[in-house]
Amino acid sequence: MDIKTDGEAIAEIYRNAQLALTSISDILPETEDEQLKREIIAEHDEYERICSRAARLARDMGAEVKEPSPIKKAMMWSAIKMNAGADNSRANIAQMMIRGTVTGLTSLKTTMSESGNALNGDVKSLLQELITIEENCEQRLKKYL
């Protein structure tokens, strides 16, 4: 197990939040349920805030963050459009969002456990904040199933 550096951890935070923003932008037009749409927009706002903080922190640390690759974005877009095109029910949209959230949580918690106490306090705090946001999103989305 390699211990993640501050730069690697902040890059993971940024990547995770960017993937969430991309997914939300792709799924929002497919969402007809107004209550679920408001939930998804609120999540988008939280991920934008995290992205901004991660970018500032990375800049201050001299770390590099990257946008998800165009191939990754295209794969996500096509998967969302195909899945939602076949069933854009409230439960299916929530289920897709939950799957993405759980994937993100797994990645973030792996980063946290691989880093332990080696992370800078600001990086560790932001990582924990994003984990908490993801956990809360998962819980809120479950009521739409």
C-alpha cells in the first residue's frame, strides 16, 4: 500500500467532485421529478464548492489537478443516456445517482485509509468533508427509491 501524498489526495478530491458534476449535468435533463431535480441541483452546488476549494488548495500547494478525460466523460454520458432513456423514473434516476455516489465514496475512503495521518490538515479536512457530503447525498437519495 502506497501512502498518498497531499498532491495525490487533493487531485483525487478534485477528480471525484468533477466526475460528480459531469454526471449531474448529464442526468439532470433526464430528470422529470421536480423534488428529485431540486435534490440533484443542491448536490451540484455542494460539489462545485468542493471543486473550487480543492483547486485553490492545489494551487497553493503547487499540486496539479486534472479534468476527467474526454473518453471518461463520453463513457459516462453514454451510460447515463442509455440507462435513463430506457427508464427515467424517479427510482431509476436515484439509483444511478446512488451508484455514482458509492463509487466516489469507495475511492475517497480508499484515499483516506491509504493516507492515514500523512495528509496535511487542510487536505485531510477537505477529504473528510467530501466523504461526509457523499454519505449524506446517498442517504437523501435513498428516499427516492
